[in-house]
Amino acid sequence: MTTPFDEDPPARPGWVTSRMASLRASFLTGIVVIAPVGLTVWLIWTVIGWVDGFVWPFVPDAYQPEALLNRFLGTRDPSDPDWINVNVRGVGVIVFLLFTLLVGWIAKGLIGRSLVRYAESLVERVPVVRSIYSGVKQIAETVFNQEDRSFEKACLVQYPRKGIWAVGFVSTTAKGEISRRAETGGRLMSVFVPTTPNPTSGFLLFFPEEDVIELDMTVEQAAKLVISAGLVYPNGEDPTKPPKK
């Protein structure tokens, strides 16, 4: 317990304070370097394990990597003391990729297309299943479509009211009924305004072409700006020019 008459504790020397500040800066720098690498490795490792756990239950026990390895070494009975227990992570991913390639190759052929159409016609007759299947199919076709349907440009728009600016992505020019019924004299642009920090959700808005300001930054740079909530900021220079030395 201290009283007003106690002496003040001795101040730490200046070199101690500077040393603590240097250690703190080094620690934070290490976190910045390690965190992205560690999280990336952890995420990849987790996804590989998830795929393995999904694939291997469909593979007969005789063809599991552990059984094949022990059979190659001459051990066939799991109760044998020489039986080697191994966890070969990643082989399930290879099996999944090969199986997917095989299914895709078959589906591209005439017989495969006929089988797919016949299976889809059967699914369409089941009330609940057809709704789930059609929704999942639309999402898969949108995400994995091989055609080039990426965003064209990053842009600035005034949203949700004039005077407030938001970063958006120009997808295409509005067509059809949207373009005909909109009360505007010029072209109408389809702009996706993402949310922060999850850019996969957002709002599809239609702006007159004169209200859309195209940016010099790339779509990737604009996406980083949105995800980081403005912390990762492009330098404003022309991305097509080499960086200054």
C-alpha cells in the first residue's frame, strides 16, 4: 500500500525503454510475417484433410493407402505386429481429382450427355430434390463456368446517397427489360457493390453510365481495398507502368 509520503519509483533508464520498444516492434513484425504463412498452410492442410475424410469412406478397405502399403511390404493382417499404421494425407485429393476428370470426360461424350439428361429428368420428377438440385447446379455453373465472365473494371459510385462514395465492380451493360424500363436516356451499367470484409456478398445496382467513374486500379487491387476495410490502399499510380525504383 502506498501513501502520499512514499517516494516515486525509480524511472527506467532510457536504453531499457528503447530496448522494449525495439523488441515489441520486432515481435509485431514477426507476427505480420508468420500469420499469413501459418494461416495459409493451416487452411490448405485442413481442406486436404476434409477432402480425404470425404473420399476414403467410398474406397474399399483393400484399396486404402495403408492396406496397399502393408500388402506391398508383405503384411496382410491388421492384427499382425508388423502392420504399419500410416496416415497418408493428400492421396484422397488425388483420387478426387482423377475421379472428377473421369466423370467430366464421360459427361462430354455423347453417351455421357444422354445419361446426364436422363438422370436430370428423373431428378426433375422429385418435388424437393429438384429444387435443391437446380439451385446447386446454378451455383456450380456460375462459379465454375469456363467462359470469361469476370468483372470488367473497378469503379466509384455514389451509394447509398449522393455525397457518399462506394467502390464497385462493373459487370456489364444492362440489357433487356431492365434497360427498357429504366427511366434514363443513356446506357445503364450493372455495378456490383460488395460488402466489407466479405466481398462475395453485396448489392447489384444499376447506374446511368455518366454516374459511374471508372478507376485505374485493377479489380484485384479494389478487392483488396474492400476486404481490408481501406487498410491495404493502392498507391494511385497507373498499374500498367512498372513500379518506381
